[in-house]
Amino acid sequence: MEHIGNDSTGRYAQNPTFLGIPYQSAPRGRDVVVIGAPYDAGTTHRPGTQLGPRAIRQGSDLLLSTGFDRGAIASDFLDCADAGDIDLAAGGAHIVMEVAQRSLQALLEHNDAFLMLGGDHALTLAALRAVARKHGRIAAVHLDAHCDTQPAFYGNAYHHGTAFRLAVEERLIDPRRLVQIGVRGHRVEPGPQDEARSHGTRVISAAEVSAAGPSATARVIRDIVGDVPVYVSVGMDVVDPRFAPGTGTPAPDGPSSLDVLEVLRCVGDLEPVGFDVMGVCPPYDHGGITSLLATEVGAELLYQFARSRCG
């Protein structure tokens, strides 16, 4: 993962890419390709996540290639490119889902994995379809304030609260290898947590994360996922709104940003095959702190992918 070679100006004067990695419209042979998913038509309340990928890239101008406590940088081990955004401007939800899936499948034909920046969490379904096409039925780690196992709303089968329900129904993921972390908020009947648990999914509430701590939560993830190829999806509303107010569905009493990053540090012990960071909603993001945190989450995932490859 090399950085843009122009050191004569600050990143703010260059075309924005995630963490300054090179732009390539049709990447081939890369370890990870960063791809934006600017879409928010699946939202049920606060729109604006279509602006998320741009905000995350701009937020990454403030970060260097590694964190203080990560050790060796991911760029020592990974070959990455930023492929820009999927063109999701036209069409209804079914068309958007098909376009996204085809785009992500094309990336996986020539590259090992992708990191999708969003954008509406509905598009995680397209990502899971693409990854399952390559790897077969997979495991998943889903950090979110919600289980995303709701039925259709107002005739829309593809909204931001239904991706994991459909992924289980379509046998894209093994529900017994699905771990959902940080779930909280008001209970809706029939309860989405009950829907998830009825299939054998492990749902770890925000209160449980707080009580057990991130290290114990990470051990549960390792035990359940094992050595099965795993997709990691992070909805930024998993983090308490004190740290991430800029989401479409903020929910109080969530884990801190540090706790979420600590949980993600187990990903390098697994067999990750794809990632997303979804739900950044810039119109509600005071001072850009949510997009900055989303950048940090994405950087952590890249580092953990490198660690999974190199030990």
C-alpha cells in the first residue's frame, strides 16, 4: 500500500483517496481495493450517507499510515489501490443492488479483497453476495447498533435494516458463524434480535460489551468464526453518538471508539476476505469526527488484513 509520491504539497491540495493510496480505476493484482458506495435511498429516517465516502476520504487526510500502537505499517505488507466510487446514481433499489454486486464481483475477479466505504448499510448485502460468489458461504462479524434483520419497510426490500436478514435467507453467510456486536436501542416487535438468534446467531449487546470488555468480546468472535473466511461489516452507529454523531440512526449507550477499535484487533487472527465501513452521514457530523473515526476504523481493518496475511 504505497502512498502518493507527491510530497511537495499537503494532502489537502491533492485529489482525495483513502489514506493517500494510489487511485486506479480498474485495479488488478491488488491485495485490497478501496471502493466507495455513495448511496442513501435505503434509509428510513435521516438521509445523507451518500456523502459518506467523500467525507471519509477527506477525513483520511488527517491520518498517517499507521497508528501509534500498531507496530509495522500495513504498507509494508499490502498492495492497495483506491478505485473511486461505484456509480449508483440511477435506478431503483433492485437495480442499485445489482450494479453494486457486479462492480464488487469484478473487483474480486482480479484482486484479493475490498474495503467498501459507505454509504447506506443496505449495500452490505451486495458485498456479501459478491464475496460469497468467490468464497462460498462465509462467516461474518457485524458491528452495529442494530441487527439489520428487519423485514421490508413500505415495500422496499433493500433498506439499511435488512441486509443480514436477506444474507441469511440467501445462504450467503452461516448464521451460526455470524457475530453481531453492540446491538441496543428500542425493541421492535417482532424483535430483530429474536430473529437473529432464532438462526443461531450470537448477538452481543452493547451492555454485554461494556460488562465483559473488548478483549472478552474478541475471544467470543475468535471462537465462533474460527478459520472460516469472514466478512467484517462496521456500521458507524455501533459507536456511541458522543464519538460518532454523524450517522443516520444514532443510538445512545453504545461502546466507545476505543472499545470498538479494540474489538476489531482480533480480525487479524481470522481469515478476513472483505470489509465495509458504512453509515457515515456528513450532514449530522459535527466537526467531521465521525468520518475521521471511520477512517481510523478502515485503517485498522487494513492493518488487520495485513496481519492475517503476515502474522
